Amino acid sequence: MAEAGPGARTTGNFGLVIDPALDPSWLPVPDAAELLGIQFRTLRNQIRDGELVTVRVEGLEGARIPSAFIHEGAEGPELVDGLRGSVTQLRDSGMDDEALTRWLLEPNEELGMSPAAALAAGQKHAVRRAALALAL
């Protein structure tokens, strides 16, 4: 498990808890499913299959999905393009869900914005290059 960084702290038996300031709106899984226009079961399957991550957020109950992982697509809200592959790449480099969520949400000097914002802006390849440096 990755060590707690500036965006997380440890709390008893709950492990790492994400700082709520990293995202303006942390969505409960049922609310994210409703926003995306998909069944709760479908979203839970995406989480189980590693396409999406959920984390515990300080001061909030239950698993949450950062709103930065969802953007307005041509047909309404959708997961940002490239999120699934980026999550896989970060997990393969040894990051746990809390660490990779922090990495995706925190400003990245190389990208000039957070990796999640860069993905939403269509900069999938730049995000993958930045993530590759973590594995080296």
C-alpha cells in the first residue's frame, strides 16, 4: 500500500482517507450512477472490474467517486476518456486506489493541470507519459 501523502491521512482501522479538498464534489456511487444514466449495478461492475475507483473521503460516509472523473460528453455526462487505462497503468505501477486517486486529482507540473483535468481535455497520451515516469 502506498504511503499517505499530502492529500491523505491515516485514521485507525480505516487506512487512508482522502482529503475532501482534492475535488469539489465527491459523489456517492448511487448518485454517480444516476448522473451517468446507468444502473447502479453497472457502475458497481465497472468498479469491481477496475475501470473506476472509489475512495473514502474524510468527513463523508461511504465510498465516493470524484466528480473530476466525470465530464459532459456529446450525449450527457460520461466517464472521462482514458480513465480506465490510466487507472490500470497506475495500479500496474504499484499504486493503490487512494494513491492513484490523489495522483489523478493533484496538480501535475508536467501537465500544467491535474491528470484528471488533462484526461477530460483529451490529453490521454500526455497523462500516460506522466504516469510512466512513476513506474521508473
